[in-house]
Amino acid sequence: MDPVLDRVAASCAARGAQLTPLRRQVLALVLDAESPVGAYALLDRLKAERPGAAPPTVYRALDFLLEQGLIHKVERLNAFVGCVEADHGHGPGLHHPHQFLICGTCGATQEVADEAVTRAVAAAASRAGFRPARATVEVEGTCARCVAA
């Protein structure tokens, strides 16, 4: 994962933002998680190496990572996932369209970026006279693995 984190750090630096060791560690924890991870679960993992870590420590790092477009918050789960495009150099104000498919059985969450969904949401908003600033679509259902089981 170090090459990904190195690219992210370079991308942040190019924008004048700093991926501090703590922010890098929190990002690594989010990216390593097999499913969306909550702030307090991150804090528990962080305390293994930083015993003095407190909730504000994690929340500040998460805020930075969200602002930089490196992670997403899955509102339905109140948890965080790494952006599938985290090392592609997009940054603040460059939030790409994304949707989440959330398995109600196992909790697996997959990020997809389907432009047709984005266009459909934008068209529906326009018909309602609404100007969306950003949209995240969260779809709950059953993943392929759970369907097969």
C-alpha cells in the first residue's frame, strides 16, 4: 500500500496540503478495512500504535481526508470507505460522482461511479428546480456473494 499512499501524499503536496503521518495512518486504516469503518473503530485500531489518540484526533484526520477527496462517508452506515480513485490525483472540489451498493446481509459496500445514475439524479433535480452541489446515492440490497450463498 505504500506506493498508493506515496502517490496520495505527492498529490496532496502538489495542492499545498500535507498528508501528515497521522493522516496517512488513518487513511491506511480506512483503505485496509474490508468494509466501511466507523470513527471509533478507527480510534481503537489507531490506539494500538498511538495510545494517546482521542476522538478529536480521528475526526480531524477524517475531515482532512474527506476534504481532499480521499475517502467517502457512507451516511447510511455512519462509516468511511476509501475512494476507489484515491490515488488518481483528484482533490478538493473535484469530487467525482459515486454511488454505494450496500449489502444488508454481510455489510459489504462497493463504490461505483456510474455516470448514467449521476445524469438521472441531475435531471430529476433540474425538473424540480433544484441545483445539487453534490450527490451520493446509497443503494441497500444483497451482494452477489450473499445471493449465491
